[in-house]
Amino acid sequence: MNWDQIKSQWLQAKGEIKAKWGKLSDDDLKMIEGQRDKLVGKIQEKYGIAKEEAEKQVNEFQSKM
């Protein structure tokens, strides 16, 4: 699934994102609003990981959707 599809189905994707990255709050997900770069940034911030690692995790998530 490409990111445009995930963005268009954001309400459904939020549940799966929350299950994978439990440190993201509902407010975080509301702020992200399907924007991939914001998701990467929030994962980076909440988990204290490098941008490359956050990108890798989002890529893996996207490929499994």
C-alpha cells in the first residue's frame, strides 16, 4: 500500500499505528493527520531513535499494510 492510500484511510490506519507505536497519543495522531514526515518525526521524538531508524520502521509498517 502506498502512503496516499494510508493517508486516505487514516481513521483505520490510526489504530494499527497506535498498536505498533503505543507511545503515540491520540493527540499526536490527530496532529500527524496522515502526514508521513510528521509520523516519522513523532516516532523519532517519542522513542529517542535516529531519523533513519524511524524511516525504516515506517517503511516496514507501510509494506505490511
